[in-house]
Amino acid sequence: MALGRFGSRAASGIQAPGDPAAALSLQPLPAFVLGFRCISCFVRAADGLFVADLFRAQSEIRGDGKCRCSRQQLCRSEPEFTLCLFATAPLLLTLLERKRWIAALGLGFLLLGFFCDMMFVVIARTAFVYVPVLLALFAVRYFRPKMAMGFLATALMTVVIVGFASPYVRHRVQWIAHDADLRAHTDVATSDGERMAYWRTSVRSIEAAPVFGHGTGSTKQLFEREAAGKAGEWANLIRNPHNQTLYVAIQWGLLGCIVLYAMWYFHLALFFERSFAAWIGLVVVVQNFVSSLVNSHLFDFHEGWIYVLGVGVAGGMIAAARRNESNDAFAKTPPWSGI
């Protein structure tokens, strides 16, 4: 908390990269102050959801002290910290460009805290999928081609070095390799093996009703039938195939998938402009889209609400800015200009 307050105070009065006045166009407050308050409110709301998730997990504790919920249900802070890291990174570039060294130091410590939490405390395997994509997106958006390549190479070296220094990351990587070996040579249920089994079951179900699907809630019955007669981890009763497209296609078929991808497309199109609010929204959408290749994050409690809050707040700021620009342009145009 102290680190966050130091970074917040150090960053006060900074404007976002690009043209924040045109992007946010909200006076008399500086554009960044509003943007930073937007991030602050978003993070606090996300923390509230995290606390609610912990209470839900607490309700899953059995009488013997063991928890019925999975490890993934208890470790929800990593996607949020990743989002905060990439969403505020452009502000550090602005501070360095303006030679605000003390403010840059404060914000740098804040970003370092997010990064260290990911590398030394908790990181989901999904992060190995979407973090490289977000790094590439950041490099393309804020650097020239040569500088972007240098940035990506430096970032990769940093992650590898810190990963080797982190016992937690080493354990995660070794466990992934151990799971892969078990899946290849035994019939033991592993996390990756279960996910692939869920995908095969989902594809067979979609083939039976490809256009309209089997209806809302049909995933539960599907996987219950699949688990019948099995033992151990293979007998777990689930309703989530760990892929957003498959989750939608099972229930609503091709029509549902069209709606899903149309939603992602229009949200991406909304955040293509170069402004701080647009960058926040773009990070939220890209993180959700890429992670949904191996999870069903739109339908998960924590990640789903992160998406709703992020897209809603950033999209609202962009809509307000566009409306203000339209009103200003109308006010500056004489009534007889079209005659």
C-alpha cells in the first residue's frame, strides 16, 4: 500500500502519452489526473471482487480444514496486476521523456512491485500465453520498429534472468514439464491432459448441434455424462471446457460464436485510437481475448467482472471525449457555414 501511495503521489499532474487533451478533453482537471483516478477506481473495484472471491473460496472450506476449491480460485491477483502493469507503463515513458526523474522513480517502483508479485508470488500458466502478446502490443504502439525490437529483446532477457532467480517460476516451469511427461507416458490425470480431454468432448458435442447449440446450461450435463463411470480426477464434475469459444459453441452454436467474436471485434475497434483511456481498454480486451484461448474468462467471476469494469470505464471515457469534441466542433462552426 505504501508503494502504491508513493507511486500515486509521484505520478500526480502527469499527462498521458499522445494527445491527452484531445483524447479525454475533460477540463479543468488535467487529463492524466482523471485517467489515474479511473485506474485507481478500477483497481479498487477489482480488489473488491478479489475479496468477494476469497469469501466465496472460504465458503468452500470443508470440515477437515481442506479446501474444495481449486488453486486457480484462490490466486486471482495475477491477471489484475498484469493489467495494472501494462496499463500504467506508458506513463513511465512520459515521465522519462519529460525528465521527471523523481516521479519516474516512484512510478517505476510501483510497476516493479507488480512485476515482482507476478514473478515471485503467484503467476498463472495463462500468463505465459498473454504476457508476450501484451509486450509485443506495447512495443508496437509506443516504439519505432528498431527500438521495439530492442525493447522486446531486453524484456525477454529480463524475464528469463528473473525467472531463473525465482524459485516459484522455476517450480511452475518444472511442474508444466512434469505434467507433459505424465500425460505422454501414463494415464494419470494432469491439468493439461484434462483440458485436452474437455476440448475433445466439447468438439464432439458441437458436431451434434453446430448451428444453434444445445441450449443454456448444457455444458454441465455434457461433462457429467462424460465423467460417469470414471475414477479419480477424471471423474470430476465440471461445466467449464476451459476455452471461451467452445463454452459458447456448446450452448449456442455458431450463432453464439458470431456474437462473441463480434463483441470482441467492436471492443477492439473502440480502442484503436491513440489515447491513454484507449490503451487501457485495449489491454483489457487483448488480455481477455488471448487468455480465453485456454480458459473461459468471460464467464469466470473475477476475470469476467474485470473485463466489464475495464471496457466499461475506458469505453465511457472515450465516448465522453468524443461527445465533447463533437460539441466543441459544433460550437465553433458558424450556423451559416453550410450555406
